[in-house]
Amino acid sequence: MSCVGPSRTVAHPPAEAPAPAAIGTDAMPLRVVLAALLVGSLFGLGLAWAGMINPLKVLAFLDLAGAWDGSLVFVLGAAVLLSALGYRIVLRRARPLLEDRFQVPSGDRIDAPLLLGAALFGVGWGIAGYCPGPAISSLAYLNPEALWFVPSLLVGAGLRRVLARRAEPDVERTA
Amino acid sequence: MSALTPGSALGGGLLIGLSAVLWMGFAGRIAGISGMAAGLWPPATTAERAWRCAFLAGLIAGTGIWVFVWGPAPAARPSFPTWLLVLSGLLVGFGTSMSHGCTSGHGVCGIARLSRRSFAATGTFLGVAMLTTYLVRHVLRWA
């Protein structure tokens, strides 16, 4: 499969701006929203149980020179193993349960944006010990650090999107 | 390794993995949190924002439930510099958008799919993060 770039799956055909859709219509099925709520909750539960919402615990894993905490290895290991097994089963199906097609990233080229972006993310993660999931989920208890981190994250992501669109305005892209 | 918590780490990891599988099974998508957050920005249709908001709301609710039922919430760090929080947030947001993924999107889902890109991304952000933590904590001593 030839790919123009990473996650530039043509998920929806280019169209004029769609009319705003109400939840429960074909354009925004309620079942997808409810599934998102449910699955997101399981994810948030997992993050908290695993201790990933504690930046000091994450930094204790990243800090090889300190009192090392290897728990993240178990978290990632368990998550990856279960996902790998589950994906093999699920991706054999013709289509997902609630949507008409799978939308999985199609590229396999390791390019500069991937590596540079990952490096920038790594710097940010290594400074404060937050990656997007735990930072957002910690808003549940009004974590004061998240009140600074999460808006900054959104601004950083928004800025990148603007720059990317200016560089290549015609490409249809995912986040 | 005195702080190791293998039981809860495994349990939490299994729940995260389960979430990834369920999301693929239901919606046919990677459970990538950075993509969901970034996807809230324009241009996004109401439908595209709706499920992303719902997932992130669920994320918050799930952590909230755990804290309320089991808890406690992690003790707040003694005055971590605000400017470092803002800088790290900007870098995480920008970097995950550029690389199209984070620890969930690349580290869990991408590796589970045996994606070359995700292996490369994950190796990079893990290595760079460890180097950064070392620099910040032991060399620069900013935090």
C-alpha cells in the first residue's frame, strides 16, 4: 500500500462542511459516544490503579540514576500483551461493532516528524513526569499541576496543527 | 526497587490494554489520548468532538472513581516550578501532535500492532525522557 505519510488515512471523503449533527443521529451515533465514555472510564481506572497518575512514580522509572521504580515496565508490558492478543482477534473482523470501517494508521515510514516529535514529547515527559493520559485524568481531583500542564498541552498541540496546515494545506490529516 | 508495585501495575496495565482492545472492537480506532485531545481543535466536526470529549470525560471519571473508592490521590509535589509545567506541557502537546501519538497511541496500541513507526517513536521518547530526567534532576537540578 503506498502511503503519502503517516496517519493521513482518508477516513472520510472530502466534502463541504457538514451540517452540525445532534447526538443520536447517523452523523453522531449515541452508541459511539456512550462506548467512548465507558471505554475511557476503564482506561482512567487503569491509569489510576497502575499509579501512572503519580508523576513522582513515573519519574522514579525514568530516573535511572535514582531509586529506580520499575513498575511502568509491568504496566506497559501487561497493556501491550493484552492489546496485542486482543487486536489479533478483533482486527480479523470485517468491521468494528459501531462504525463501518477500521481507521488504523496506514504508514510505516519512519520519518523526521515522527522522530523529532517523539523526542520533543520525551523531553516534556522527562521534565514533569506527565504524558497526556494521566495529566488529563488527574483533573478528576483538580490536580493543581494538571491545571497548568493540560492547557499547555492543548496549546502545544494546537500550535503544531496550525504550523502543519500552513506547511501543507491540501493534505487531509488526522490529529 | 523498593517502590515497586507489581500487583497494581499489572492490574492497571491489563485495564489499559482492555480499553485499547474494546475501543478497537467498538470504534475501530487506536486508543491514543494525545490524538483525542489534539482532535478537539478546529477543524473538527461536532461528531468528531463528541466522542473525543466523551472518551476524555470517561478518562477523568474513571480516575475519579478509583480515587473516590480506593484512593488516595497522589500527594502533591512540593512546589514543582510552574514554568517547567508549562514548558513540559507545550513540549508534550507539540511533540505528540508531530509524531501522531504518545505512550498510549504508540507505546501500547502501536507496539501491539507491531508498527515500525511506533517502535521507533516509543524507543525515542523513552530514551529521551530518561536522558531528560537525568539532566533535570541530577545536572541542572531544576526540580
